[in-house]
Amino acid sequence: MGQGKPLAGQKALVTGANSGIGKAVAIALGEAGADVVVNYRDGEDKAVEVADQIVRSGSRALAVRADISVESEVSDMFRRAIEHFGTVDILVNNAGLQSDAPVDQMSLAQWNKVISVNLTGQFLCAREAVREFKRRGVVPSVSRAAGKIVCMSSVHDRIPWAGHANYAASKGGVMLLMKTLAQELAPFKIRVNSISPGAIRTPINTSAWSTQEALASLLTLIPYGRIGEPEDIGKATVWLASDDSDYVNGISLYVDGGMTLYPEFARGG
Ligand code: BGC
């Protein structure tokens, strides 16, 4: 089983994998041959559905509840993952949320919530993964690397975003967390990269695409003329997690239909 699949024999853990981008990523990794830990915080039924879909594609899957902003829950989740699958080869640091407000109306609780899930959560999960990668080292029959981390960032790790100071700050933080870990861990054959999605059709941004007017306005920001689908991010993640990208370390891969190309300058400047 899994012969010829790019991630055959590998074990992946995807945070926030019961909906949106995380769900598509977990399914894509499973189809590529990886066994997958499907992390969720709320919505067990949806996580179990994702796990069932992975099993139908021929890989193994385990749904595990954990709030990634809580240190003890993260270490418990990794312990369960390693007990169940033997190790972890791939971490996809995906879970994230928005809590938007003009800065003068943003509460400290809103600020802290977004930073603790989107940024501190990525640190806590990366730390556990790195401990396991360093303990195990490279197993050449599995992968050329001792481990791979894919951080889900955003185009807003470089595009400022009025009304979303907490979110943009968290993603800017993710970018330099990722690059610093990539630099620090390269000697251990651990690769760390980000995917920076643009507008992807998921629950986090329903208001940006669910009406014709909103979608038309959104498309003025996307030179390629379509909204992204979660599967676009799934495919990019499989590549960054596989040995096909073995010489790629510390990059931000913008999967955004050109949103970062200053589209308004196509008409002026
Ligand atoms: C945000 C979405 C937004 C997209 C493009 C993402 O990081 O979560 O709400 O549509 O960036 O602006």
C-alpha cells in the first residue's frame, strides 16, 4: 500500500484539520501516502469525517483533540501521535483564527487570543515536532530529511491589513519564526517552510466570497481571476512535505493567484 506515493511510510500531524485549509491538507497528505493525525479543538464529528476519508484513500488516520495554544495539550497530543504511529515526520502548523476589529476597539483578549493560537501555537507544536525529529534523525528509506515543518502563514505576513492588526502581526511573526527555525535546524536535516495563502474559499472568510458583490470586489485583488480552493493549498503542502522539495528550506510560498503582485498597479502608477 502507498507504493509510489510521495509520502508513503511517513507520519503527519495537521493542526486545525477538521475544516477549511487544514481539512484539505490532511486529505491531500493521506492521498499522498502519509498516515495523518487530524487535530481539532471543537467539532469532533467533522474531524472523524476527515479521518474516515483519509482511511478510504488507503492511509491511516487518528483524530486528536487539543487546543494548540495550551502547552500541556500540545505535549499530550504529540505523545498520543507517537504512541499510535511510532513517530512524526511532518508537522503542518495550520490552525489559526481571526478576531477582527479597528485597533481602537480591539480588546486585549482579542489580541491575545489571535497571537496565542496563530503564533504561540505554532511555536508549541514546532517545539514538540523538533524534539521528535532530533531524537529520531534521518531514516533514509523514509525521507532525506529528519523532519519537515510547513507553517500556514498568509499573504498578510507581508500585506498590511487594516482592521486586522492582531492577525497581521501574528502572521508576520510566523514568517520570522519559520525562517529562524529553518536556519537553526538545517544542520539537523530539518526543513521548515511556509505557505502563504491568499483568498481561499473557507469558513474563515465567507463574507468575502459568499455574495456576488463581495466576490466581484475580492476578484479585483486577484490578478489570476479566481478565488483559491483549499485543494490548491493541499497540493502545495504535499510538495513542501515531500523529498521533491528537499533543497527548499526557509521559503514563503505564496499561493495567492497573484494577490501579492500589487494588482492596483496594473491600472496605474
Ligand atoms: C485571511 C482571509 C483573507 C485572505 C486574503 C487570509 O489570511 O484569513 O480572511 O481573505 O487572507 O486577504
